[in-house]
Amino acid sequence: MGNRGMEELIPLVNRLQDAFSSIGQACNLDLPQIAVVGGQSAGKSSVLENFVGRDFLPRGSGIVTRRPLVLQLISATAEWAEFLHCKGKKFTDFDEVRQEIESETDRVTGANKGISPVPINLRVCSPHVLNLTLIDLPGITKVPVGDQPADIEQQIRDMIMQFITRESCLILAVTPANTDLANSDALKLAKDVDPQGLRTIGVITKLDLMDEGTDARDVLENKLLPLRRGYIGVVNRSQKDIDGKKDIKAALEAERKFFLSHPSYRHIADKMGTPRLQKVLNQQLTNHIRDTLPAFRSKLQSQLLALDKEAEEYRGYRPDDPSRKTKQLLQMVQQFSVDFEKRIEGSGDQVDTVELSGGAKINRIFHERFPFELVKMECDEKEMRREISYAIKNIHGIRTGLFTPDMAFEAIVKKQIIKLKEPCVKCVDMVIQELINTVRQCSNKLECYPTLREETERIVTSHIRDRESRAKDQVLLLIDIQVSYINTNHEDFIGFANAQQRSSQTNKSQSSAGNQTSSPPASGLIVIRKGWLTINNISIMKGGAKEYWFVLTAESLSWFKDDEEKEKKYMLPLDNLKVRDVEKSFMSSKHIFCIFNTESRNVYKDNRTLELACDSQDDVDSWKSSLLRAGVYPEKTTTVESETTSTTDNFSMDPQLERKVETIRNLVDSYMAIVNKCIRDLIPKTIMHLMITNVKEFINAELLAQLYSAGDQNALMDESQEQAQRRDEVLRTHQALKEALAIIGDISTSTVTVPLPPPVDTSWVGGSSGGRRSPPPSPTAPRRMSSGQRPTPRGAPPPPNRPGPLGPFNNSADSPQAPSRPNRAPPSIPSRRPPPSPTRQVPP
């Protein structure tokens, strides 16, 4: 029954399949299998039945096999069959097996000749079979019938290709002896995927149906139309034998008598027949399995190593053990604390490469968003000058003042300082929201314990809200402290003398509407920001919205075709530019802002505004902050009252009042610069101390106690249903991997590999032939040649006699021609080489 040491490998692979099937998973090993390929009525099903020794496959005319049949043969003491879709049900009557195949086929494909690539898995155990795994594929057909689609040939070809394209799949190319072998569809498909012939075994059926006076000896001897692994001939039962209920055992005996008695096959009878085919297939399949298992062992070991730590945690797990729950609670709280601190303080491990979060986002709030909000609250020049003039007039009352009143300065400064409360409170709100988001992200690791996760989020979020009121109170207190005392003796304050000197040097153009309080940025080509932006207001006629690479410097905003910055599209100077928000349209998914000129000039070509779009609001705010650093300020929004006042109360200032207004404006600018600098420094420090540091300390010191006091600790550690399923799956997978590795370890290393046959010329497979016995392109089988020797071209004269170390061969012109059987030696060439002649010298 073949090499026993090798045959034992295949049951091990079947056990591997069972080990993974038991946990409901697919074995990822690309298992070596044998696919049976051939045309309709080529005898594929009869070959399979001879392997099993039972009639169990559907019979009929036309296309009968309409779904792939994965047939797993197992040598056993009892005889029974089992389907994967009917697992646990053993069939001992093979007529029922046939009926089940037919009904399962019809269930998926219908009863009118439809096909489907979904396989039927059948396992047959019998003492009369060798251990083989075969796939019976639908026969290749050309013309659709019944419910078959018009591209039936291509569909069947694709179905076959799904199996035979695998490098680990052996191809059993079945061809009837009474058809033209050179036009075999099975061999053509095999040649497409296996051009070297490493995986293809030829099977010749219906040898007993050949025309009288013809035989397939040259084919079976692998001389005519050779394959690397050669051919094996079989004789199946005829339809008459099947109808007459001829026993398969009797058919196998008749097959053996046929080969022993046929004059053309008797000398190779021991290499023909179904038993021989079984042994050859088993040997080749075993070789594939043994070659594949080392890589699979490495793959299983890596999977096992990845699951070892998790499986060790779950092993011995008792859900109701109080000590386990207490220990797990401590570990979860500790892990939550570590994760929170890493997200806030930053860490080298588990870095988010998609977006900013935690401490990085809070840092951007402190140094980009908060300064930007402070600038937005500044009053524009025209509004401030109006307020100063009103303050001066109201302070003087009915009298005309000779000097600049310092009370007007204090009134304007206090009003400007109070306006800072809104951006400061907004900064606290943004930090709180980011802290809450960080808590939720850290609690994702607690999802296996839903109650614990909910309680942790509730307790920490409640503490953050409690600290919110204290932080806001402290921030507002800082603003009130600034309002309570105006320190005109500050070392950075310019004073009245310097303010009057500046006002006398100021021309009217500097006090025009739209100028900003901050000094313009220093000139230069220092790059402030680079990034992608979409120009949103390009007309459809010119291509519509496009994305460009923008480069912002202290002097200009330029954009290029791509980030290589080779092809500059435009450069926009930053003089007299401001930023304005644009309402997001209903259909747009992007966030838009625009740049415009304060002097109502075109910004970009014929456009008064340049609309730029980002993917998120955070990107918009970040770009606005960068533009602010470059001196492009946001547009000031004026209230309805101020607009009404500006239109109805058109006051005029005399030169003396104008000098007073300019003096106070310079004083206010100087003092507010001091206040802004102080606020930009103190507010982040205050939030850091009262909010962030306090929350970290609370999580480290108080969270566990709060959880214990919240209620039943056992209820906190009730795991979710998903976690229970995950634990069971990990343990079962871990056990299956260990069993699979143990099974592979059982393989004996003393098995013998069947050597691979030498390559042959298979170029004939791609061509066609006019007759059944037409010869291949090369009429002679290739001989083994010494190094440097070249084959003689077809039609060329024979090479001259060249003496060798054993003397020359007789290659005279009167030697007989080569016979039709190429590997048969010509009469003039003896079977043994003559001894070397003592009289002829070997030339140098």
C-alpha cells in the first residue's frame, strides 16, 4: 500500500484540519491537495470511485459535477462517509451519499444544470483506500445548457483556476485515450499554471475503447507528448458495467488483467492501473505536505507566541473569584492612571500618528488657539479712538481741558482688560473638553468591564467639572486683579512723555481705519508654515476647487503645484490683508475661511477674496494662528450699536483733542501689551495647576477609593459578554495551536522523498494536432548531454564522428534512420558502448 512512513503524514494534516475546525476557524495552511481536471465524460468521477471502491458519485449525461467536491480519503478499519455540512451524521449506505451530493448541489445551484464555486466537503473512511485528499472539479464545457450562463466556459475555467493556481496543489489531468491528447483541455490548463510540469500528473482513461490496431504505448511510456511526471493509464467501468452493477473490486481485477494481457502494455503493467495511481498520488502528495510543513510550523509558533501572554492571563480564570476581581480592579485602575499620564505628558510608546491628542492638543490650545482668541478680542483702531475721544470729553464736562486726563486712560484700559475674560474662560473650556476626551480614550481599555468603565468615566469627569468652577474663578480673579490696579510705573510702560512724543510724530495715515495695534512682523523670508490648502473659489470654467501646497512667510503667501515647490502658481503679498470666517455650505465637507484686502482691492486675479478650505476646524484655527504671527489679523466684528453710532454721530476733532486721543491711544497700546503678555503666561499656568495636575493627582490617589465607595465591587468587575467570548476563543485557539504543533512534531524524519523526474519538452501542450496519433514537435526524446554539447537542430545534417574517451560511435550515413519511438535505440547503436580501441589514439 505504498511507503508507510510517508502515508502517515497525510492523516496528520487531516488532524490539523480537525484541530482548527473544532474551534470554528479555518486552517491557514495552504494544504497540499490533488485537483482532478478534465473535460466532460473524461472519466474523472470513475477514477475517484475506483479510489474509494464504492459507487457514490452522481451519474448522467452532460455536466453532472456542478460544484467542486473536496474528497478526503482516510484509511480506517470501518467504512463510512461524512459531510461537513452534516457533521456528526455518518453515512454507511453510499447510495445515500450520492443522493446527498445531488440534493446539496441542487440546493445551491438549482436543478437545471447551474454551477457554483462553493465546494462540498466529503470525508470517506475505508480500509480499501489510501490517504488522499482530492478535489473533483466540474468538467470543461463549451456550450451552455439549461440555466447555465453564456460564459459557462469562462466560469468553469475560473473555478478550476481557483484551485490549481495554488503552488501546493497537484494537478491530475484526466484525458480519454480515444481523443487527441495534444488538444487536451486539462493539459492546457495545467500548462498555464504549471509550465515546468512540477505539479502535473497525466491520467489516460478509456484505453479499452481505442480503435482496433491503435494503442497509447508511446504516451504511457512518456515518449510521445511527454510530461515531467509522466502518465498512468487506467481502465474504468463502462456504462454497461455500471448498469449491470459490476463490483468495483471485480472491475479493478479486470483492469489488471487488461494490462497484463495487452501486448502493448504488458511490459509496463506494474506501472499502470488504479492501485498504482493511488500510490503515486500518495507519494507526491506526501512530498508536498512535508515540504510545506516547516514553514507552517514557523507560522504556528509565531501565532502561539503572540497568544501566550494573553492565554496565560486567562488560564485558571475564575469569574466569581473575589481575590481575582480585587487584583484585576487594582491593575485596571493602575493602567488607567499610567495611560492618562502618558497621554498628557507624552510618551515614546503607543504614539498616535493620525491626529493630535491629549497633551499635544492642550499645548496647541495654550500657544496657538488662546493667543488667537486674545487678538480677536482686541478693539480696532477706529472704535478705540472714538471711545477715547468720548472719555476725554466726558471727563472735562462743560469745561475745555488744557491737559490730557489720566482718568480717560484708566477707563479705556480697564474696559480693554475686562474684554479678556471671554477668551480666558474659553481657553478653560477647551482644555476641559480635551481632558474629558483623554479620559474616554484611556477608558477604552476597560471596555471588557462595562460597569467599571462607566463608573471610572463618571467619577473622573465629575471631578473635572468640579475643578472647572475653581479654575474659572481663578482665571476671572486674575483679570480682576489686573483691573484693580493700573501700574503706570511698570518698567515696560512708555509713560506720558514718550506717548506725547510718539503722538507728535504720528501722521494721519497711521491712524486710518483697519490698522492693527500690534507692530508688523519683521521683514524676511522666514517660513512660518507649510501645508496643503484648497482654493475654494476657482470658477468651474477654470477647473473648480483645487488643492495646492502653501508656504507662508512673514512677507507673502505663496502656493505651488505640489510639495516639491518647483512650480510656483502665485505669490500674494500680506500688506493690508485680513482673515474672515466663511459659513460652511450645506454640500461641502470642508471648513472655509477667506483672506481679503482692507482697501477693497482684488486679492487673487479677479477675486476680491481668496477662499481657502481645510478638512477640519482645527486646521482652520491653526492656519489663522499662523497668519496672525505673519501680521494678518482677523476681521473685527462691530456691534449694531457701534455701527449706528458711527453713522449718526459724526463728530469732528480739533487738533488739540486729536493730540490727546493719540497720546492716550499710545498709552493704552503700551499697557495692554504688558497685560496681554502677563495673561498669556499666567492663564496656561493657572489651568495647568488647578486642572491638569490636580486631575492626575486625583486619578493616582483618589480614584480607587471612589470606586470602592461607589457600590458593589463584584459588580464593577463583571465582564462583558464579548470579553467572555474573547477569553474562550483565545484559550481554544491557543490549545489548537499547541495540538497542531504537537501533530507536526509527530512526523517521522526518516521518510524518503520521491525524486523529481528530469524536465521534458512540453511545448506541444500549447499547440494543436490534426490526428490522434500525431507526433510532438520534437520526434526524439531529449538525451542527457555533457556540458557544452548542443542538441542537433531539426533537419540539420548529423555531426561528424568525434572520438571520445571510449572510442567513436558509428554515425555513418548508411546507419538506419531513427524509429518512430524516439527513446528506443536504433539498431546500429548497441546497448553498451564498445571498449576503447588500443590502436586509435585520442587526439589532444
